[in-house]
Amino acid sequence: MLVDPKALVNGVNESTGYSVQVNAKTMRGYQGNPLVINEDTSLERETYELQTMIDPGDTTKEREIYHMFPGTYEFTSDVYANIPAGHVGLLVVNEKLSAGGCSIPTILLEPGYKGLITGQFIANGGEVFLQPGTDIAELIVMKVEA
């Protein structure tokens, strides 16, 4: 059963009754080391913070945007989730970005999860220009029974 997640998050003012919007406050790219995970070694990839640039389409030259080439990026939102026992949260890409060739691997927030919502943003179909704080995903919360 879907649950209105508005009461379970901070940083969101509106809900559709079954989901809340999750934004991309910051974006990071991957570089350097390969990802290595085996029984005796763990080496994580390095990330770097994407720098913003002035939006060339903004006549006032005040709006900043991220310029991303095809690839995978890490995003952090300013939405804090508090998923109670007996519930799970699912993070899915919103319709506008999906139609534009972008995706977010579905993220499962387990019962008891407390923290900022983070994840991966994949630019599949070409270059992407995204303003910091843009809504990129929806959080859906469902009640589950064991």
C-alpha cells in the first residue's frame, strides 16, 4: 500500500499524495581509480564536484547550471528521509528526465533508513544541462508486511 511520504521527509513542501520530489542539490563525477571489491581488497572510485557554469540561455547571465556529458554521476539532494519500520522507500527518475534520455537506478530505502537521499544520475542520450536544485526523482513510500 502506498503511503503519503510528506510526513516522512524534511526539505519537501508538497506531495502528490503518493510521492514527493527529490532534487539534485549537488552533482559529482567519477574519476581515477577503478572500483575494486574482492575478498581482500576494497578500492573505491574517486569523485570530483562538478563545477557550475553560467547558463548560456540566460539573458541576465545569473543562472548557474551543471553541464554533463554522457556518463554516470553521483547526486546529493537536500531531502532528508526517515523511513519508519514496516515501510520501504523507492526512488525513481521523474517522467521529464526519463523522456529526455536520463535515468536513475532504482534505490531501495530500507525500513529504519535515516539520512539525505543520494544516488546515481545517468545521462544516457547526450549532453545534459541541469540547474542545481532541479527535481530529478520521486520518492515513493510503501507499507510492507513481513
